Amino acid sequence: MVCKLRLAVLVLAGLGAAELCSGAIGPAAAQGFFDGGAFYPPRYERRPVQRYRSPYGSSFWWNAPPRQQAPRVQAYVSSPKYYTYEPDQLADVSFAALLAPPEAAPEAAPEAPGDAASDVGAGPAAPADDAAEAPVDEAFAAARASLGAYRLRALPQVGEALIGHYRAHPTFLWVENGHVSGRAYEAITALQRAERFGLAGEDYALELPAGSAAREGEALHAPSLIEFEMALSAKVLTYVLDANRGRIDPNRLSGYHDLKRKTVDLAAALGDIAASEDIGRYLDGQNPGNTAFTALVAELEKLRQVESPKPVKIADGTLLRPGGESPELANIVAAIRLSGSPELLGEHEATLAGYGGGTLYGEALVALVRGFQREKGLHVDGVVGQNTIRAMVPETAADRVHKIELALERLRWLPRELGRRHVFINQPAFMASYMEEGKVPLTMRIVAGQKSNQTYFFVDRVEKVEYNPYWGVPYSIIVNEMLPQLYADPSYLDRAGYEVTTASGARVSSSQIDWGAVATKQTSVNVRQPPGGGNALGRVKILFPNRHAIYMHDTPHKELFERDSRAFSHGCVRLQRPREMAAAVLGRSVEYVDARIAEGRNDSDEIAADIPIYVSYFTAWPEPDGTVRFYDDMYERDMYLTRAIEATASARHAES
């Protein structure tokens, strides 16, 4: 009977049956489990006593958890959304400020409250004395009267910069002696190279004035020259804007994008162009010049010269293991012939030459597939499954061209130079890299967010390394995943070892909380998991504080790094080798990090260096050696960006 009672203690306290029944834990110790909280969540009052009936036949009285008083609230914290993209709109440029001679330019009348100008460039006029000091180009002064009937549409900031420049500098930039100047042709040629950098050439195309082919003789018609002047300047400024910051505002794509749109000084651009001795070089230089951008541009140029071969089709659902048979084996071999590197094909030349179209997946062909998997960075197991087939049946050159164009657009959202030291995370590649000038990059696999809990796209600064971290459970996980368990078992968090505190910091039992009120945000609580081997963050995390609560961290689930597709987290970035990354950002050794972890207490080191971190999304990205790799669009963000670019093109070329 005593042993049965002790066995009941085993069931509820989670202790070993052999220890209890053998007498290794005596009656006094067993009583201590009751008094010490094994049967009470950590609180300071006793609850009503109920009878517990053991499945082994005995029963005893114990303190039961309180009943849930509030109704069970069905709640869900939704993830950020993707938006229908709203493109930048063009507006009519008002030339009113340019029509009168500078010295007679009237002061702008005070604007009535709430009365905003509807035309671009219709802001306050420049002070009369400043304008009067500007040298007057007689040909420009004579031609500008024609602008009263000219309609030009441009992006608002382009129109404002255009009017600002010509008010301060009433002279031609692109016209000389009554003809289109050589500088104008240089600018037009540079604009025609826009597609080389992943931009749309039609956005910057314009017609030359009639008769401009003859560059000598009688001067061209003045109205056509002044209109050409304004049109070319508007196109040049649009190019400068697009090349620097991109055509798309990323934050209008989805709630997963958090990137401040760049400010481009267009007011200074035309002045810089006027002083430039090489217009083409100036305009080309408006694009980012970092090594990643340069490598992508080079690959784009190569791919545009490639004629895609007819792709090989491998049947959907094909799964072939070593030693198995499949009628798709011939297609698998044909696909490797098309997508394998020359080095791989040369190494397995005898196997490829000797294959006669059979269905048996033998040892030589398994070695060929393993070599292919190794080359593509896949899990090397010889199994031909979904991910291996996807790599075997590559995208067409046109598909890859499009991915590079999207990558060039995304790179324009980031700083022109990524930094001498920086961390770069590319979610579609499931890779993180620490880059430092003059050193071999540290690269490692990552686990990123599930499609339902996507990792954001943003830029931040690495600030701290924390050892033996607590895991503060996000509100979304409490509501979406823990709440059903808490309704069924209010003491669930206590038994699982989590700490629950109120908004004031008081420690309470999870069974004391009205979780329905938490779900409706009537009550605020904090839930965290203490440090330890089973902690969701492992032994170390690397913080770059942001409003999305995303950071890099260790994980007890190392097996996930063996997967090819690694979208399993709630949004944070799990690192394959977190101690090495921590050592890199600290500028210390891995042994130092190990020693700090071995101390066993929750502690941290601040990072004094300026180390930007890019939590990014690129389906085309170059390796350190310049080789461009292509990745699946895991969150379908390529699709949304493509739609945004199409909407922008429609807005720019719409007739209105």
C-alpha cells in the first residue's frame, strides 16, 4: 500500500518509480514534495482540497488548481499582411515660376490655411534679389515663354528640383547654339544603359526635337528646345532618384518590410551634372558600387546573352532512393547533364557515358547525384527528392534575369556600402555571414521563420551578446499556441518550468492567471523560460534590439540544420554555429565565449564596435568569390515585388 502511495507521488511529481518503491526516498522526503510545491504551483496560499484517485487503485487528498472563472476566449494574434502596392504618382509640373524674367519674379502670395498647391513646383518663388544675381542665358530667357503651354508630368520631388534649379540657374544644360548639345547625347546614351543596372529603359526614354539630327546650320525652333531641355532634365533626375533608392518603397509592400526610404538630394543633382566633365560616368555612378551589386550586374549581362535550353521534365512526386528503381531515372540523368558543372560532369564522365537509360538507381549513379547535391549545397544523401529535383531542373535564363533585376532593386534599399564589418543574413539562402575586410567570411546555416511567422527584412546594429539567456515568450506565441493548453491545464506553464510575472514584476503561478483576460489584453503578464539545456534559445543569443523582437540565437534542435529548406522558427534566426558568430562580433575567441557560457549564469557583453546587420531577402545573391546563386522565393516576396514594379510602370506611363 505504501509503495502504491509512493507510486502516485511518482505520477504527479515525475520521479523515478524505482527510487520511490525501493525506499531511496522515504516518507519524510515524500512529504517534502507536497510541502515544497511539487503538488502546488509556487504561490503563497492553499487552495480547496479535492480527492485524487490514482489509476493504480489508491487515493488521497490534494490541493487542486483553481477553476477557470472567466469564459474561454478564442483569440489569435495575426501576422503582418501583404499590401496592394500603391505606386508613386506623377503630377503636372507648374512652370509659372519660370515664365517671368528672374528680376521681375513676383513674391508668392501667402497661402491660405489648408490650401495646398496641386501642381509640382508651385511652391514659394525664390527671393527676387537672389534670382537677379543669376546670369541670364538670352536664348533661355527668350524660349521660356513657351513653357506656359507645355505639359510635363514627373514625380513630385523631380518637379520641385527641376523648378528650383532653373529658377536659380536660368540657362540651358542640354542645348548649345540652338542645337541639342553633345552633353545631351551623352546623357541620353547613359539613360539607354538603364537596363544594364536592372532598371526599365522606357522610364527614361524621350524624343529628340524635330531636325536635331542635323547638328549644324539654322537653330532649332525655340519652343521645342526648351521643352526638350525640361524633359531631359526630368528624365535625368528620375534616373538619379531610381538608381539611388529604387523605384519601390519597400514598406508599402508588406508589414514584413521595415526599411526607411532613402532621401536623395535632387536639388544638387543638376548642379553636379552641370559641373561634370563626364555625364555618362556620373549617371552610372548613381547606382550602388558595392561588390555585390557589381557581381549581380556582371551576371545579368552574361545571362542576357544565354539562350535557355529546353528544360527537362521530371514527374511531380518523384522520390528515388539508392538501390531503387524509377522510370524517371533517365530524366534525372538528363537534368544533371544540363545543370551540373563542367567539373562534375568531367568527374563522372564514365558513368554518364555508360548510362543506357535503365531504371535501376545503382551505386555509380548515386555517386553522381551525391556529387551534384554537394555542388548545389544540398543535403548529401543520394536521395532524389523535391529539393534535389528543384536544383536539377533549373530556372531558365529569363527566370534568373528577373531574379537579378529584383535583387538589384532590393540592394538599392540598403546603404551603398554595407560596412567594413557587418553581418548579412539572406533568408532564401538560409545562410548568415560575418564579413570583415581582409578576413575570410564566416558563413553558417540558419533556420528562418515559417511562412506563417516570416522573418522581417530590415537593417539594424548588433549591440549585445547574452550568455545562458532567458527566453521571453512573445505574446503571439502565448495566445496562438499556449492558450489552448492553459485552458485545459492552467498549471501547464508551472510544470513546464516557465516563470510567470505580472506587469508589476510579481511572480505568480500560471494557474492564478485569467488567461482569457490576457488574450483580450485586459491583463498583462510576462512569461519566460529560464536558462538551461532545454531553453529555446540554447546557450547564447546575439541582440540587435528592434521592434520586431528578432535576434540571432542558439537552439537545442540542431537536427534542423541538416534540412535543405529551413523555415521552422517563429521569426528569429537560429544559428548553426552561434558561438563562432558571437566571437566574431565581439572580436574575441570562441574559447572566450565558451568560458562565459560555462559560468552558468545569465550575463552579457556589450559590443562597442559599429557592426550593421542586414536581415535581408534576396533570391539571387553572389558568393564571396562572385558566383551568383539562386534561391526559391520562400515567402513569395518576388511575386509581390514584381507586381509593385508593374504597378509603378503603369503609373509612370498612364495617359491622363
